Amino acid sequence: MSFSQKYHQLPTFDKDAGDHESLQRKDPRKRRSPFLVIAIIMFLGASIPCMRMARSRAFLSACNGPQRNSSTLANLPSHYTLPSGDKIPSVALGVWQASQGEVGNAVKTALSTGYRHIDGAWIYRNEEEVGQALKASSVPREELWLTSKLWNTFHAPEDIEAALDQSLTKLGTDYLDLYLIHWPVAFKEGTTVLDEDLTADPYPTWQKLEELVDRGKIRNIGISNFNIRRIQNLTANNLKYQPAVNQVELNFWNPQPELLQWSKENGLLLEAYSPLGSDKQVGKSLSVPEVKDIACKLGITPAQVIISWSVQRGTIVLPKSVTPSRIAENLAVFELPQEDFERLETAATSHTPQRVVNPSAGWKLPFDVFDGQ
């Protein structure tokens, strides 16, 4: 079976598929005029960034007491150095759940704003549009940091290079700066049936990735959604290249202090996806009393407080947005005064952790992928 045949047999990874199907079943006679739709889109595109900026100004103007000028705050590190010596930007544009038709503009906006790190994945189904936006940009390839991820169906060593090549082609590049094993779960080809052997022992998968590093198609390799036990299971082997990063769900509601501390002690850099919480948590995150108080005190927005806290914890942060003003806001990070950092750290680690992303039940796994963390 060819790789393209396997590709077309794969199940769609789209949590909104049901909504799309219901839209397709609507009575076509009730469709709006295309001119009206275009007008609405243009109005929203122009008004939403202004509304965001107005909300930020309104938030700061509503603060009581003296405010510090954010220009007096120190900047946090813009890059971290990986074991290879490569420097990875500390804030990236995440494109998970960024739909077709909007992700390209988000990437263009991010690059023009100053982002140089784009975090994507094969399974996001938007790499081609990301690649088109990169091509349209004037930013040289050597100034960009591009990350993609190996999907569960391609863990077999003989399937990895073809999957990588597809991402490279869509992104319009001949190498990736970082390639991650997306989940510590392997499926049998073209299915969501668990491959027990490669899940229990990811070393054959890792060895193939090491080979692709030696051949120049990947500069750094890492992991994603691995807990401590699974990291140790991999690194117990005689690895030629240690994992450069581990990308995990990391935010105020799921701060994972044990994993963070263990990773620092073992020289493994963490990347935080959903740093403001899941879609349903963002509003709650920005309304945390400690977050709002610190934002008022420092003259920055609640989102900047949370993202700055995440970078100050020593992690790479991957905020996702397609709104231009939010994209720009998320890139501006500042060093929080130590007492404010510790106050937020205490608040984050004092409640019961709330993990949102856990596909174990949906994949009908006979175990919880995060057990032991």
C-alpha cells in the first residue's frame, strides 16, 4: 500500500466534524447571500482586533491604584539553547485548531509582528496553507524555526520518512528545525488500532528519527505528551540524540510542577501548549484574581501575565490565535517581579490540576496515556 493510500484511509482528527456535517445538511434555500457573508466577514475582521485593543485599554483603565509602566520591566529570554547548540525561540505561534482559510493569515501576521517560531503538526491538516504563508513571507528560511510532529499511524520505522517528506513538501522546506513524536502511542498503519509493541518500546521509532537527523532532514528531535515514566522508558536506551524538548499541556490549570522540576533536573526543555488554557478555560484564566491584580500592578494585560509567567518558569510557550491584535499581544513577554511570579506559581499549584487534552478514552486505549505522571 502506498503512502498516499494510507493517508486517505486515515480517520479525520477533527473534534468539530459533527458540526460541519450538520451545516452541510441545512436547507440550501436558506443560505445567505454571498455578498452579505463577505460583508459580515470584512466587518468582523476589522472590528475584532479593535475590540480586543479596546478591551485591553479598558482593563488597564479600570485598575485601581498606581500602575507600573511596562517599559520598565525586564525582558525574558527570547531563545533557549538546545543540546545541539541551536537556539529555539521562547514564544511560538501555535497553529493547532487554526482552520483552513485563517491559518495562513495568522502566520503572515505573526511573521510581520516578529515571531520566528511556528509550531505545527501533520495531523493539524493545515501545513499546506502554513507553507504558502511562509513562501509569501520575506523572512529567510534560516531565520525561521519550524516544528512538525510525527502522527501515531507512522511510528513504524519504514513509514516515518514518507510522513516527514509530506510535511516538508507542504511546508515548502527541505528540513525541519524540530520534529516531535506527537504522542507516546503507536497505531497500526491506516487505523486507530493500538500497536502494542511500538507503544511499549518507542526505541525503533527513535532510531529512525536519529538517522534522519544525520541525513540533515531534521535538526532536532523530541517528544510530546510524554510523562516521566514514558520519558525514562525511552531514554533508558542507548540514544545517539537525547530528546531536545517535551511538548505538553501546561498552564495555570494544569501547571505540572513535578514534571517541570524533573525536566529541569534532567536537562529536558518543556514546551507549553494551551498556555492560556483550553478554549473553554481562557476566559477563566484571564479572570484569575492574582492574574488580574498583577496585570493592573504592572500595566500589562492578563494574557501577558500568564504567558510571561510560563516563560519565566523556563518553558517555551505556544499560544494559539488567529486574531492580529492577540498575536501581537502574546509575543510581548516581561519578567515578573519575583514576588508576583511566586504569588502566581503558588496560586497555580494550590488547586486540583485540570487536564483538558486526554484522548485515551476516545482512542479506546486499555490504559490512560498519562498514568504515572
